[in-house]
Amino acid sequence: MKQGWTIFLLSALTCAVAFALARLLVPDVVPVSFTVEPQAGWAVLTAFLLRAVELTAAWVALIALSLMLGAWIFKRIRRPFTRHPTQPAD
């Protein structure tokens, strides 16, 4: 379970960093669209790359969280409801 949470946290961190870098480096550039004013090629490519990294990291985080939640639910369902070892049997 620890590795799953590590993957989730790393991908969420990557998504946040890519989002912040996109807002910092190219705040007014849209990755793919037709705009009224021309945009620099490097800015469009940078925005596209950062958006792709952001969306990929978000998907990885969502998949990791779903798998971790599924594993937790499966573990809870499969575990029989037993008494504590120190409790006497009826």
C-alpha cells in the first residue's frame, strides 16, 4: 500500500508543479487554439508540453487513488469479522 500512496503523491505533486509552471512561464498562452493575436511558437509549445504533463500526471494520480481505494475496500470486505484474540469465545 505504501508504494501506491507514493505513486499517488508523486503524480499529484507533478501535476501541481506543471500547473504552477504553466501559470508562471506562459500565463496568457493557450496550448492549442485560434487566437486573435499571434503567439510565439516557443510559448505555444511550452504551454502544450506543460498541459500534457499536467493531464498525464492527473490521470496517473486518479488511477493510483482508484486502485488504492479498491484495494482498501477489497481488504475490508475479505477480512472476516473475528473477535479480538483476548476476548473469550462464547
